[in-house]
Amino acid sequence: MGKKNKKVTFKDFMQSLFRRDDKPLKGLLALEWVVVAYMLFTLMIVFFTYTKCVNAELMILERVKMSVILFALWLVYRFTPCRFTLLARVLFQVASLGIWYPEIYEFTRMLPNLDHVFAQFEQTVFGCQPALIWGQAASSKVVSELMYLGYFSYYLIFILPMFYYFIFRYEEFQRAAFIIIGSFFFFYLIYIFLPVSGPQYYYPVVGEQAIAQGVFPEIGDYFSNHEGQLVGAGWKEGIFYNCVQMMHTAGERPIAAFPSSHVGVCTVVMLFFAVTKEWKMFFCFLPFALLLFFSTVYTRAHYLIDAIAGLLYGLIVFAMMYAVAVKFLSGKAKPKKTKETKNKV
């Protein structure tokens, strides 16, 4: 897995992109199996909670639609098996995260909020609320933009490596897609059953003054009908500040705080760079990974314990998925055993 990258010219890349595969894949990709399993599991939850689930019919139809598109892309690949159609299958699953993530809200709104438990635990461990203090203590323009740059880089941290492996390490592309994108669904499974919204949603409900005094009341099912969000800390005229705020407004919900998938998925990506010996990529992404860890708390998207838990859970998820990938997904082609090697054995 540590083979030196061969220089790829634009001409070579374009030719390989549409060249017909000699040995096309017959079934679903490993990543697609993960998505199918997630759809079936969550579909069962929808059926069991049908009378309580607000948008049950829409969620069922969404799974039908996503299944049809998945099958259509598989069919296109079977008729024209090449790298381009394989990439289309993977990118569709990347895009589908924009469906599955906000949908978690439909599950968590049926459960009582648990932010008071996590905020109290944060207070017990650190003696304060880092998400409240950090933004106030370091509100300079430079620090603010660095923090929001770190948070914004999350979207590039898991997308750019996919294209990198597709272009320069195609033999590892399937593994990269399975491990990096597949890891999201392990976080989603926790979020469905653990309704923690994070400081940006919990603080404005309780009031920052009460939070500063260590008062963390239960809010029950408040977020079943409310999605009010706290204005982020920092320099409000900053470019990256406003980019993050726009993305939050467009797709964020009072969900998915513990553990932090931002930190967790970033951990998975960094570990994959390490095991594939892509040290240049590892050290290029390292500053952004470090910024991302602290920015999740600075922007009040997460409690500090969320970020720490995300790091630890990311290690566990990577270990599990990498073990599966090594056993069932081929990276580089293994050399065939010759008679001579058999005799030596």
C-alpha cells in the first residue's frame, strides 16, 4: 500500500476515465451495501414509530427514490463499466449525505433532549463551558477567521481525498470510499438514538447567563417544534464566518452533537492517509485537522467532550472498517503464487 505514485498526465487520466473495465464489478460496491443496510435499518424504525413520526410517508418515499437511483447507476455501470461510471456511483452516495444527515432530526424530535446531561458533564469535567468561553476570550479577526476556516475545511477534508485516491491511487479508491464515506453512517446511527443538539441550539434556549452560572435545565421535547440557532461567536464580517453561517442555515438541525462527526470523520481520513503511507497528504491536511478540532468548540457547534469523543469514536470506526476493507476489498492486486513459490513454502 506504500507504492510510490506514478505521474499521471491529463491525457492519461482522461483516457483511463472512459476506458472500459476488463473485469467490471458485478454487485454493489461495499459503500453501497453500507447505505442499503442503513436505509433498511432506519426504515424499520420508521415503521415501528409510524404513528409518532411526523414525516413517515416522506421518509419511506425518500428510501424508494434513493433505491431507484442506486439501481439505475448500477445498471449504467453494468452497460458501460468504466472509472467514470464507478465514480458516479460513489459521488451519488456522497451527495446523499445531504439527505440522510438532516433527516436524523425526524428521529430525534420523537425523543426528549439530553443537552442538559452533556452540558452538566462538561461543567463537571472542565469546571466551565469551553464553548461559551473560547469565543469570548479569543474574538480577534485573525483567530476567528482561522477557526471558521478550520470548520469550513471539514467539507474539503473528506471530499478531496476521494478525488486524490481516484486519480493517483485508483487501486485504493474503493477502500477509501468505503471507509471515509461509510464512516458517516456509524455516527448517524448514534445520533438517531442520542438527541443532543449542542451549544449553538441549547444555549439560546436556556440563556447564556444561566449557562455561565452553571444552570442546565431540562428542555424536554422543545426541539420537536423549534430549530432556533445561536449566532456564532467571532468576527461576524469574516468571509469564512459567513460561509459557515450560510451552511448552517441551509442544512443544520438541532441534532448530532455527540460524538462530533466533524472530528471523527477527519480522524478516519488522517488514519487512512497514514495506513496508505500518503505522508505528504497527511501533513498537508494536519493543520486543518487541528484547526477543525478546536473550531467545533469555538463555533459552539459542539461541547468539548463531543470533540474528544469524536476523536476516540473515529479511531474505533476506522479500526472496524479498515479490518473489513482489508479482508473483503482488494487494494493492490496480489501476485499469483507460482509453482516455485509454492515449492518454497
